[in-house]
Amino acid sequence: MTTESTTASKTEKKNGQPTTNPGKPRAISSPNDVASLVLMQIDQVNAKKDDLTTAIKGLADTAKQLTRAYAQQQQVIAKLAKRVQELEQRK
């Protein structure tokens, strides 16, 4: 293996962008690159926020359904208890 092929394999590109070492911060010198990076991070935050909003709405809907079901079950239990009392009084 030549040194050129080893160097090429170390600087492979991922999705058209060169891979960087995640342990070292990337130096940005162009204001356009800074703006692009900031906008990209804002988009990532907004996407996560949208995911969280969807999850919270789903949890709220589930909580409403459980509350309705619990209230209905409480009504059924109250009716059954009343019925049992009536039957016990007849004996």
C-alpha cells in the first residue's frame, strides 16, 4: 500500500463533506461558513423541538383518553355498588 492510498483513505468524504475528528473543534474562517453552521444547528434544534412537541401532544391525548375511561369505569362501579345495595336490602 502506498502512502497516497493511506492518506486518501484517511480523508474520505461522507455525504460530500470531509470527515473530521469529532474530538477536535473545526476551525471556521469564512463568515458564510459560520452563518451556514449556525443555521444548520438552529434547524437541528427546531427539528428536535418539533419531535418533542409531537411526543407531548401524543402523551396529552393518551392522558385524556385514560381520564375518560377512568371516569366511565367509576360510573359503572358506582352503579354496580348501588345495585348490590338494592339486592342486599331485598334479602
